[in-house]
Amino acid sequence: MSLRRISELYQFLWMFESHAQQRLAWEDAAKARIARERAEAQAAAQLRAMLLANPSGSLGNAKLDDEESLARSGLL
């Protein structure tokens, strides 16, 4: 086998490996998008719960660790 033929064979096999790695990267990116969407939804739900437990209009009357408000909002 000539050096040129060996080089062509190596490049051909490397093409399959690089395509496989690209598919893995696409799968990882899709999983990361799903995880980010879940985290954003969870953060939005937590913000809503925090605002329900302690709306800005009643901050002057707020109590720290008010278990009743936390239980109503679903944080406990």
C-alpha cells in the first residue's frame, strides 16, 4: 500500500469518527436546551411562589420564615 492510499483510508475512517462525535455534540446540546428550559420554568415557579408568599406591597409586615405563607405557596 502506498502512503497516499493509507492517508486516504485514514481520512475516510476519521470522517466516520468525526460524524459520530458531531452527533454526540448535537445530542448534548439538545439535552442542555431541555435542562435550561426546565431550570427556567422552575425559577419562574419559585419566583411566583415567593411573590405569593411575600408580595411587595406587604414587605413592611413580612415575617421571616413565616411557615403559613411558605406552606400556602408550596415552598414547604
